[in-house]
Amino acid sequence: MSDSSNDSTTLGASNPVTEEQDSEESTMAQESPKNSAAEIPVTSNGEVDDSHEHGFSRCTRQIISEKLGRGSRTVDLELEAQIDILRENKRKYENILKLAQTLSSQLFQMIQTQRQLGDAFADLSLKSLELHEEFGYNADTQKLLAKNGETLLGAINFFIASVNTLVSKTIEDTLMTVKQYESVRIEYDAYRTDLEELNLGPRDANTLPKIEQSQHLFQAHKEKYDKIRNDVSIKLKFLEENKVKVLHNQLVLFHNAITAYFAGNQKQLEQTLRQFHIKLKTPGVDAPSWLEEQ
């Protein structure tokens, strides 16, 4: 009898807990939104809330939705392919700049060594009569190499400065517009998603004003998106034309200067610099490396 009474008491005490849990679950189910359109913020008069705070929240929701693979995004395949190529080319040009800067620094150090070696040979030529001629022509050779090296260094530094301007200013300016385009695209897709979700819901006296307001906001952001997409297309076109022109000239300069230097063709080397209107340093003044000029 005692055992039966205890079991009955335990079972009886568990019933209120079960009923309370069922009640809470039922309440939560009623309060949960039936669809994502219910999450669209509205003002006190029933219009879609387009404030900065809710606009930011809307865009954040769109970004998360895209990352999770749940939301759709507007894609301009041709334009985005051009943007990807531009970013990849920028990385490659930056690598060329880094290597060219290293070459410039190393060449500058070699020129200093050649000049010092030439001075040492010249000094020994005066003090060693039996080897006067041998030390003398070695001194002349090192001084000539140093002079030609300074000319080549001027060409390389001009190449670096021109490509650096292209990469850090011209291309970077276009990529800033691309970032604005990507931000506007997210806004556009966020408002497009809001409108699509509202259109999937009921259409009554309560929802029609929201749909109309959402349609108005969507159209405004679509026009903004179309405009900046056109701006990016135009900038990419002009950038490509400018890039080809700049790099063509700089690559011709680099090739001709390097070829003339290693061929020992001093006249051709100097002519190359005149062709590109490159002015060398004042004779007798050490040429700073590209890194020292920064």
C-alpha cells in the first residue's frame, strides 16, 4: 500500500509540468513568424520602415542569407568577370612592382660598388707604375659600368613610378567604385527580396500599402543600382584603354633599357631615356634607390 501511494503521488506531480510545457510550446508556436515577410519592419502608420537602422539590418540579413546559400543575388556575369580579372591583374602588377623595386635597390648597390672599385683601381694605377696600364683600364671599365648603371637605374625607377601610379591610383580608384557597386547591389537585392516576400503573402487592406511602399523603395534602389553598374562598366573600359597605353610604353622602355645596358650599347641606352623624356641626376651626385626616394 505504501509503495502504491508513493507512485501515485509522483505521477500526479508530473502532470502540471507537462501541461505547462505544452502551454509554453503552443504560445511560442503562435508567436513565431509564419514567413520571412513578417520580419519586414514597418512604421507606426503601416508603411515599410526605410530608416538607416532598419536599412542596415535589412542589408545584414541579405548578406547572411547569401552566405548561407538561402538568398538569391543579382549577378552581372560579364561585369563581375571583368572585376575578377582586374583584381587578379592588380595582384600580379603589385608583384612586378615589388620585384622591380628589389632590382632597383640591388642595381643601386652594385653601382656604388663599381664606383668605389673604379676609384681603387685608379688610385693603384697612379701608385703602381709597373701595373699602371692594367689598373687604369680596369678603373675606366668600372666607371663606365657605373655610368651606364645610373642610366639604367633612371629607366627602371621611371618604370616603377609609372606602374605604381597605375596600380595604386588609377586601378585603386576603379576598385573603390567597384566596392560602392557591390554595396549598392546588396541594398538592391535586400529591397527586391522584401518586395518578393510581400507579394507572396496575402493582399488585403493591411498589406497593400506595405506592398506599394516596398515597390517604391525597390524601384528607387534599382535605379541606383543600374546607375552605378553603368559607372563601373565605363570606368573599366577607360581603365583598360589607359592600362594598355601605359604598360605598352613602360614595357618598351624596360626592354630597350635592359637590352642596351647588357649589350654595352651606351648610345642606345641614352637614346632610350631621351625617347621617354627621362632626366637623369646631376653628374657627381649619388643616385638614390627607389626605396630611399619614398
